[in-house]
Amino acid sequence: MKKTSILRQFLLGVLVVLSLPACEDDTMLESPTADIFRSIVGKQVAFTALTLHADQWQWDFGDGQTSQERNPVHVYESGGIYTITLVASNSLGTAEAMTQVSLDLSPYEMLTGGTNAPIGKTWRISAGHSEKDGIGLANQDMTIIQDVPQGALGLFLGLGEEYEDEFTLKADGGYVHDNKNGGSFGGLVFGTVTQTPVVNITEASQGFGFASLAFTPESGATFTYTESKDLAVTVVDQNDGATTADLVYEGVSTLSFSGSEFIGFMGFHRECILQEISPEKMRLAMFMSGTTGEHFNKPSLVVIFTFEAVNP
């Protein structure tokens, strides 16, 4: 009898010990977390679910297609901007992650966000600039005469508020200009001749012919994107302010605006050249009148700035 009792106690102890890992596993289970990594080749996107504690994955690729694979590869039938959603789950709950891909976009879709962006795409002057940003002569080659380093509008010209202004381009041609501080980056010659009030000017910015000028954005404004045109511009020599030339910039992409609207730089010549664009950045060449005298309203310089997408 005594041996039987001891054996029963021993077996009971073994069962208790064997049950401990399962209990510990249950208490260690945590709610899932989720993030997304993606690699793009053409219209094919390889997705990786960066998840913890998940045992189920539900993907929505933004084009009506879904998957329950952990790391799916998806091929989109057409280019566009797609929002992808991942829901990772376990018995304790779910976690959601989102990302966006831009595939085989036209320049117009990169400018506006396309039909998938009803509120349009918003841009602002990049404080980071680029090695191609600068002030150039309004000649055929737009010869750079002054580089624009990172943060130049604020650090060197005292006009840092102009990095805050936002310019929204919509797929339907609508345009929204939001100058956050009531002033807009512009040319001092333009402001003086048109008697536009100066909102901000510093000794350094005055030396470059720049100022922040009062401007009230136009309600219901529109813009026009032209993919390729021969842009004819009458320019004046920056050195003498008298010699003019009729130039044609062949096969360039341009942006023009309704009424008195513009993007980036306010001056006499409101049509600008789109030199380069990606979903995240674009570079514009904006004409600037930098001389006084008979040809004050003709551009002698170009302001070449990089813009960054606020909502890429």
C-alpha cells in the first residue's frame, strides 16, 4: 500500500512538471505587431511581413486582389499609385500596417497623384535642395552662377518661412496655393515695379534680389501641364540690362497657371520648366527678372529649385 501511494505521488508530480511548459507558453503569447517591407521590379512587388507573434496574414494589394501568404509576390496589371494593407493576427488580436507603391507612373500622375489622389498632391520647396539647385543665367544653357546650399533660404537669406509654403496640384487641373505666412518667395524687382508690399527682406536677400512679397492665393485656380513644347522666352542680359535675345527651349515640359498664380517663385514670367520629376521630388526652373531699366519685366536669371512631395 505504501509503495503504491508513493508511486502515485511520483506520477502526479511528473504530470505537473510536464504541464508547466504549456502554461508558460500560454502566458508568453503576446499581441501581434506588423510592418511591411517591399521590393519593386517593374510592376512586380515582393512583400515581406515584418511581424511578431502573428500566425495569420491578410493582404489587400489595393487593386482588388488579396492574399493570405506571409510573404507574397504580386504583379499589378497597370501602373498607378496603390495603397497596400496588411492585417496580422493571432488569438489575442490583430495589428495593421499600410504602405504605398508608385508603379510606372506618367509625369502627370507623379505631379498630381493621379485619380487615386482626389485631394491632389502637395509640394514644397525642399530645404535640402540638391547639387543641381542654383541661380543661373537665363541663357540657353541656364549657366549656374550661384549654388544654393542646404537651407539657404533661411540660413543665408533670412527667408526660411518660404520652405513652409505648399502647392497642391490635382488630377482634374485644380490648383491650391497655401502660402503659410501671407508672403511668397519672389523677385525684388517685380515687387518694386508692381508696388507689391514686402513681407520680409534682409540685407543678404536684397543683395540677391529676393524678397518675401505679399500675395493672396487665387480661389478656384487651375494649372496646365504641357509634356513637351518649344518654350519661347525673350530674355535680357544680366550684365548690361539692355541686350535682349529671343530664346527657344526646345522640347521642355512646363507648368503654367491661371490668373496671377505661380509655383515657387513670384515674378513677371509665371510659366516654369519642369526639368525632372520622381514620385518624391521634382526640379523646376523658374524665370526671374533681375535688372532695372527698359527691360525690367524680361527675365535675366533662372531660379532652379528642388521641390519635395509632402504626401508622396
